[in-house]
Amino acid sequence: MDGIRDGTPIALGYFVVSFTLGIAARNAGLTPFEGFLASFFNNASAGEYAAFTIIAADAPYLELAIMTLVANARYLLMSCVVSQKFSPDTNILHRVLVGFDITDEIFGITIARKGPLNPYYNYGAMSVALPGWSVGTALGVMAGNLLPVAAVSALSVALFGMFIWVIIPPARDNRIIGALVAISFIASFACAHLPEISDLSGGTRTIILTVAIAAIGAILCPVKNDQ
């Protein structure tokens, strides 16, 4: 019940964001049911949007798999942190099920709880958050099929607004992150027009830029660990 209580606000937020994500799924040619499945098995806005972009570009499956892995790589680190909160006798089934839906928001409420992690807390949060995300995506696809083209185009902009909301606060608070964000904009624009590199698909360019810029940032400005 604690998990359901804490997960309900997350579910409401997910519903709004995933509705706009459904517009992107519709533009990629997905049906409402396919959009529902995509969000149910990949509860990640950036990862899904990257996947829908690659699907719309008719890219190969390998490129889709790599881009999804790169975009969602941060969840590997979050899962490592969450695993430290389990009691040592927690079996592998609970660990796998909790790891199935580690998102930024669920990670936040999980880490905020004191004491050992009770997996049923996460199950409660997941039971409302995951349907909110996947149903919202399906409804977004349906709305995209029913609304006029001008309205669908306008709603598509809302998703970019969400990503701006994600990057602006940390970029404002940390000059290094802000610089990397600016570099990513410039490099993305340049790679779309440079010879040979522009011949690569948009998904491949995104993979290369994501790994390269993140690696350069980590090497030149590593995060200091006080422990």
C-alpha cells in the first residue's frame, strides 16, 4: 500500500508524458497495442523516443538494440545501487522483478526509504506507474490517429519540451553538464551535414555522439567520490 501511495503521483506524471510519446510512436507507424507493449517492456522516455526515431527511419534491429542499450545504460547503475538495499537473503526472483521497472522516479522513492528494501514496496509502485506509462502511450497513438495533422504536429513538440525540462535544471546548476549539452547540440547539427558522417543513419550518429561525448566528459571532468 505504501508503494501504491507513493507510485500514484508518478503514474499521473507518466500518463501525461507517455501520451506525447504515443504521438511519436504513431508517427513511427506503431499501432496502439504495439505502443502499449513498447512502453510496458521499456519504461523509459529517452530510450523509447530513440527507439521510435530509429523505427521511423527503418533502421536494422541491431541498431535499435544498441541505441536502446546506450540510452538506458544509466538504469544499470541505478540497479546496482538498489541491489545494495536488499537484505542478503532476498532471492533472485525478487531482484529480477524489481529490476524490471527501475526508472528515475521509482529509483528516487526507493532510495529515499530507510532500512532494507522490501520488494513489495516496489511492486506496489510498479502496479500503478507501469500501467500509467503504457496506457498513456496507447492513448497517445489513438489520439494521433484521430486528431488532424496540425494537432498531431503540435503535440509532437510537447515531447521535446519534456526533454528540455530534463536537461535544463542540471545544465543550469552544473557548468560542465551545460557545456556538454551545448556541445551535443553543435555536434549533432554538424554530423548531420558533414560528408560521410551525414550518410550514416540518424540512429547510428546518435549512438556515436552519445558514447563519445559522455566518454570525453567522464575523462576530462570525472565525478569526485569523497568516500
